[in-house]
Amino acid sequence: MSNAVFLPDGGNLSIGGIEIQISAPGATRLRVSNLLYRPFLRRFRGGACATRISVRVICAPRPPRQDLEKLFDTQDSWSLYRAGKSYWLDLAPALSEKTLWSARFDHGARRVDLYCLPGAECIHGQRVVSLPLVYPLDQLLLMYFLARRKGILTHAAGVALGGKAFIFPGVSGAGKSTFSGLLVEARRGRMLSDERIIVREVDGVMRAFGTPWAGTAGIARAGSAPLAGILFLKHGKSNRIERLDAAAAADRLLPVASIPWYDPDTAAPIIAFAKRLMARVPAYEMSFTPDGSAIDFFQDFIRKKPARSS
């Protein structure tokens, strides 16, 4: 019990500057099993907030549902449905005979009812439930929430350096974890994530935020900084950076952004924001060698723009 991490009383998660306020019935305590979420735990600030998702945890099976339209099915993990103006997300892993939890949320993901199986423990006289608001539910909720609020979730690493953020989008194998490890080894800047970054326009400024969804390097920090550059990583025989125009950069970003292509009404504003982001923030392709010279080259580049090659 002493080593467990719990959501603070009246607490919430804060991811990407978005408050996720969570309530549970009675004296139920919510245990946070994944310690990567610990830096993202906050106390509820109270008052009105335009960037808040309200989640009500209901320790009961989901209610009967009708007229569901299936939007997406991973075949081995989760399924998404639409019913009128609401969405239903079910988690039912392939090895499980039951739906572990089911979430109902509105079109803008502002309010969420989260039904989970009763399997609670009683520890020292208190009812304890593992917090079900973890991957994939939290990512999907934020994807829908950000779609209409000038934001995007990207498959990218990110670092805050000299008061500015630089992100490195790429598919698996592009070098995000390798480059992140080199930055950590060289003690250059403060890593935000080696896997997932949120970018939002806040008061007219594009900002990059760390997330709790780490990659193989295990980096997940709750920090942010104004976004100064976007570099698409590529393994290479030499260190080289080349500028991309906005259209080419948008074409590179869209495949590594979280976009519900199965839901065109939600996909459209995310695509529009991605294009606006690339028109506002300079983007590059960066080929790099897997050694310390890549970090020296990168730091020299951000000091001396425009880029040179070696």
C-alpha cells in the first residue's frame, strides 16, 4: 500500500495542458498502476476551464446499447462505435472473454462516462480500483478533444532546449529513441518524450507538450515549451539537415499524427491544423549518424541557421 500511487483526492491528470478531471463513486480510491503517469497527476483547480475533460468512473457493467454504428475495430484490443451524437469505446483484449471497460463520450470529448468491471480490492477498509483512464482511452479522448481546439497528437520525440522545443516526428524505426538516447547521454536539453508529443496553439503560440506515452527509451515528462522547429528523422551515413516547404512537411506529418480517418468530421479539423502548423513552424529532414556527432551537429544547426551539411 505504501508504494502504491493514487490519484489525489479531488485530483486529475494534466496532459498537454488539458485537465482530465476524474470522479469515482463514494470513497473509492483510484490507483495509478503505470508510474509514467505520476508526473501528470494534479489537483483539481476548480472553476470554469475551457480545456477540461470531465470523466465519471462508474463501477458497473455498461448499460444496454442500441443503434450502434461501428467506426473502427482493431480486432485484438478496442472498438469504437457511434450512437447518435455519442461515441462508445470498448476495450476487450483478444485473450479476454469480457469487455474490461466501456466509455461513452460526446462529440467534443468534454464529458465521459467510464464503465468498468467491479473487480475492486478492499485495502485497509477502502475500496481501490486501478485507474482505467490509460492507453488507449486517454489518447483517443485527447485526439477527439484536440481536433476542435487547435491541437494535434503526433508520433514524435521532443526536447526542450534553450527555452524552445524541437520535435522529431517519425514512424517506428526512424530513429526517435536512438536520437533521444543521444540527447540524454549528451545531457543536452530536457527530453519531453521519445514517442508521443502534443502540439497546441496556446494564446497564438505553437507549444509542444510531453506526454505519459513513452517509447523504448522510457522518456515521459510533463513539460512544454514554444515550438521552434520540426525535424523529421532519418538514419544516414552522415549528418545532414535540409529545409522542407510547408506542403511537403504537412505530407510528412499527417501519416505520423493521430487522425481518425474512419471519422471524416473529426479528421478534417486535425488535417487543417497540421497544415497551419507547418505554415507557422519551420520543418526539416534530418539524416543523422548514431553517435555524439549528431547531437553536436543538431545543436550547431539550431544556433546558426540556415542548415549546413557534413
